Amino acid sequence: MTGREYLFTVRQVTRYLKALISQDATLQNVAVRGEIADFVRHHSGHLYFTLKDESAELRCVMFREEAASLTFAPESGAEVVARGTITVYEARGQYQLVVRELQRAGVGDLYLAFERLRQKLAEEGLFAEERKRPLPSFPRKIAVITSPVGAAVHDVLIVLRSRWPAAEVVLIPAAVSGPAAAPEIVQSLKRLHVIEGLSVALLVRGGGSLEEMAAFNSEPVARAIASAPVPIVTGIGHESDITIADLVADRRAATPTAAAVVAVPDHRALLHRVQAVRGGLAERLRRLVARYQRELALLRARPVLCRPRLALADHRQRLDEAVGKQREAFNRRVRGLSERLVRAQEKLRALRPQAVLARGYSLTRLPDGTVVRSARQVSEGVRAEVVFAEGFARVMVEKSVLPSERNKDSV
């Protein structure tokens, strides 16, 4: 080992190389064309794959946020153009492409036009979830916009009639490919405004190339879908095909058949659910009735209900006893008051002047009615009236003597 030699750890070497690559402006925004191999969609939403050509391979990763904007489903064997940044994955010591954009190879101007229109309509809010209308639970009239020939219309009609035969289906024919497709689809969507009682409309066609589905990536069709009077369900192409019409529609289905399934309920499943609910309600009602019957039987077994007169016997007897006690107390009270009244009357009679006079007393009154209570009130020669228990006598006073003078007078 020379004095100029520097000893790195593996981590230091990896970080040094990563720093060198990150300083290269060309590698920060690079476009790579190749064939996808070893494609894996992780449960986290991240995409892992390899880009390869005849003589080399490049590991790639596309994270969940960028993968959400893909307009097709990547798969092994597909020719694509990936745009992103070259970086080093330190844990494995390998360089890789962190993909920001991924598109099919060879789509050229059509793809670029698609991306420009998608960005424009997205900025206007035509793809926003809050403007999308809910589908009716039980549609009564359904419009189907598609080519009148081909497997798509046949499959859709079979599914609609099989799943929801109660609905009326209105077929609105329109070209779904070629130069006339976009104007005819727009006119068909405008016809929805004059169909009375319409619940929902399906816009469907089978799979095809990007060129064949150009009508569904046109701005007039997108705006006609956005202004439709009823919810629009699209079923365009295969599961991996996503068009501007799908992004504007109220509901996107992977295929025409799936669009029919999304638009209507299955009457057989509903009937099964109704029968299950009815059976469940019947069972709940049976259990409820049985419970009430048991509770009623318990109530009937109680003495107060099975022999109510006997249950009231004690209470009636106690009531009689209470009434008797109250009556006796009342009588005692009346007798006591009566005795007090008699004694008061006797006392009053004893205190009456007539009673006092009857015992030999008399009452002396002057001519003006004044009762004489003292010898000082009379003098010699005064006339007075003496009242007895029976009758009265008029007298003239000969002499009045006070108690203190009685002894002197006797002397």
C-alpha cells in the first residue's frame, strides 16, 4: 500500500459514485427506450422493472405517485420510453433509472396530443372527483352509445337484459373509429338531452390501437361527456386502455361488458338479498313473538294477575281496619269536644248574672243604668233600682257607709 492510496469502505465508494452521477446534468433528465422485462407491481404501488435492448439492461423504479398518472398498464415485453434520473441505489451498489414518465414507444404525435389535452382538461377540473355524479341504484331507462355492429353492443345488451330486465334500453348508433367517430359521438351525446326519463348512458367500444381510439381522446367528445344530462359510464377498449373520455366520465369501466355490469344491479342478487332479508325479518319476528309469549306466561303466573281478588284481600282488610281506627278516633274526638262544650256551658250558666242573683245576690243600678259597685257612688236621698233574681225594687238611699266607716257607724 503506497502513501497516496486511500482506503474506502464499501459505503463510501457507493456514496462517492452517487455524488459523481448526481453532478452530471445529462443524467438528471434522461430518456431511455427499451423493452420492459421482469415487471413487478409491488403492493405499495411502486413499479419495478428492467429496460433492456440487444446487449444491455438497466434497472428501473417508478414510485407510486408517478405510476398513478399512467394511461396504460405496463407489462413485460412492451416497448416503452422512460424519462427520469439516473441514480445509485446504495443498498445494492447498483445504478438505476428513477422513472418520472413512462409511455409506449412509437406513439409519437398522438401521445403528445393526448398528454397536452389531458393536462389542459385536468387544470379546468373536468377530471375532478367532486364533479362526478353518482349512478342511479335502479335505472329505468338506459342509453347505449356505440357502433350498432360488432361484439361490444351485443355483449352489452346481453348483460343489461340479463342483469336488469326491468330497464328500457335505447341504442344510439355512432361510429367509434375513423374520422367520423368524434362528430357522431358528440351528436349522440347531445341526443341524451331530449330523451325523456333517461337514467344513465353507456359509451362503449372494443379494444384497439391508440389511433383507432383517437375519437375518445378528442376535446369535443370530452366536453360533450362533461355536459351530458345524466351520468356517463365508459367502457372503452381493454383494461389497460385509458382515454380522455374515461377520465371525464362519471364512472370508468375496464371493458364494455364491465360498463354494463357497473350501470345496473343484478336482479337475481337483489332478489336473493330480499329473500335473505325477509327470512331474517321472519326469524327476528318469530324470536320476538316467542319472547313476548314467555314474558306473558310469566305475568299470567303471578298471583296478582291469576287471582286478583285474592291478591287484594289483604289490602281490603287493612283498609277496613284503617277506616275503623279513623272512625273510632273521630268519635273519641267528638265525645271529648262535646264534654268540653257541656262544661263550658255549665260554667257560663254559673257565671250568668241571673245565676248569681238566684243565689241571693242583687244588682243595684242608678237611674242612668250605672251599676253601683261602691258606696261612694251613692249618697243620702239618691234613688236607685235593686234587681233581684225575680223582679226589682226602687229604693231611696238613707245612708251610704264605706267599709272603713262601718265600725264607726256601729259605735
